Amino acid sequence: MTHLLIRRATPADTEDWLRMRLALWPHHSPQELLPEMETLLAERWSPVFVAARPSGGLGGFVEGGLRRYADGCDSSPVGYIEGWYVDEDLRRQGVGRALVAALERWAREQGCTKMASDTWLDNETSRAAHLALGYTESERLIHFCKPIAETGSTAANGRSLDELTALMDNFVRSKGWYAAESQRPQTPKNLAISLALESAEALEHFQWRETPADKNALAAELADISLYLLQLASISGVDLEQAVLDKLALNAAREWR
Ligand SMILES: CC(C)(COP(=O)(O)OP(=O)(O)OC[C@H]1O[C@@H](n2cnc3c(N)ncnc32)[C@H](O)[C@@H]1OP(=O)(O)O)[C@@H](O)C(=O)NCCC(=O)NCCS
């Protein structure tokens, strides 16, 4: 293991890192994974460590972050292993352990006293490796999913933020705007700019008047703002619902002078 260097990922690692991400998450396409990778690299709270081969190229990665809460942990925030992968030719040589150690060091520096992680019920290798690294099994979860879309209807009534985000995400994907060569790169910066532009367009409805002349036109602007907001939050890894609740709680305790 001494011949592999564990370091933070850089944009120059994208190709090899993507190769390994596709091996770990084979049901995803490069078009889906690449925008997320850009966000991870840009974000201070989502460190990515890679194992660099002396001959060039990478041999493993770990992606992590902070979660407010994690099942089985009683402290907050908690360092979290979001993705962990080592190339087959390098397994069982301590590379995975060194990657996780780097992430744990980072989490400790952020004030965490606990780390958490998860894996599929049938991933025995991952389970054994987690246990070998000192992680104890806390809970076993079963995730459920049920499609509840009203076919032929576009009514948004009663839909959660997650559902609206998924609808918006599907639309953007169907247009090909998540593709690497897209003329409308869906980066956080571009989305933030679009959000500000749409907000200005909403303001236009109030120019020289107290109430909008066309309520439907204003509704369309507000919808655009909402869609950009949902997408910006989603692509930046922000739990918008939680952020809103946190802000409301903060405001409730705040003095307004
Ligand atoms: C899980 C994975 C990242 C481990 O990487 P690795 O480089 O082989 O891990 P290490 O060599 O550092 O091993 C760490 C510990 O886990 C144990 N371990 C690793 N693979 C194991 C296996 N197949 N069976 C039993 N124990 C295993 C090792 O014994 C080691 O403990 P030790 O140092 O006390 O011997 C790697 O197997 C992998 O990429 N698997 C496929 C992707 C995956 O499942 N990722 C996890 C998703 S949550």
C-alpha cells in the first residue's frame, strides 16, 4: 500500500474517477454522474479522496460529507462515507482502509466525533470491510417506493419538494442539458444566475404598479424561480426542506430591530 498516494481529488482526476464511479454505480450514466462530480469538487463539505497509482491514474476513491444525523449515531454532525471503491487489482492491500482513514481525519477536523456509512444488504465485502475498520452495524433498513404520479395530469397539488425536484430533473435530463457537451451546462453558478434573472422578471410585473396586471404571468415567473431553486438545491446537495425549517427555527429565535 505504501506505493499509493492518498490525496484530495482534483478536476484532472475526473476521467479515472468517473470510470470507478461507473463501476460502483453501474446503473448510472456518465451524464448523470458528471454534474454531481463537478459539484462535489466545488463544494467544501463534500471531500473526495483518491488513491493515486505511482504509474499514473487512480486505483480507488472515497467520497464523504457531513450529515446532520445518521442512524445509530447520537452526535451531530456526523462524518459520512457516501461512496467507497477500490479497483479489483488493488483490493485487500489496505487501500480502502487508507482512503477511509483520510476521510475520518477530515471529519475529525470538522468537529465530528462519529462516522457513519451504509451498504446494500447483500454486499458482504463492504460489510466485512466496514466491520474490519471498526464500524458496527446499527440498523437494517428496507426502502420502499411506489409510483403515485397521476397519469395525464400535471396537477402539482400535494406533491412534495422531492417529487417536484424529480419532475424538474426528468425534464432537464430529457432535454439533454445534463450532458457534458450541453450548451446549457447545469452548474450551480449557472443555475444561481438563472434564479436571479427569473426573480428580476417577477419584479417586472410590479413596475409602476402595486399589483400585477396578469396574475397568470406572475405565476409563471414564480414557477420558473421555484424550478431553478429546486434544481440549485438538488445539484448543490442542499436539503431544501430541512434548510427552510432550520431557517424558520433560527428566525423564530431572532430579534428583529
Ligand atoms: C469495500 C472496498 C472499498 C474495500 O477496499 P480494500 O482496498 O479491499 O480494503 P482494505 O484492503 O483496506 O481492507 C480493509 C479491511 O477490510 C477487510 N476486507 C476487505 N475486503 C474484504 C473481503 N472481501 N472479505 C473480508 N474482509 C475484507 C480487510 O480484511 C481489511 O481489514 P484488515 O486490514 O484488518 O485485514 C472494496 O472491496 C471495493 O471497492 N468493493 C466494491 C465496491 C463496494 O462494495 N464499495 C463499498 C460500498 S459501501
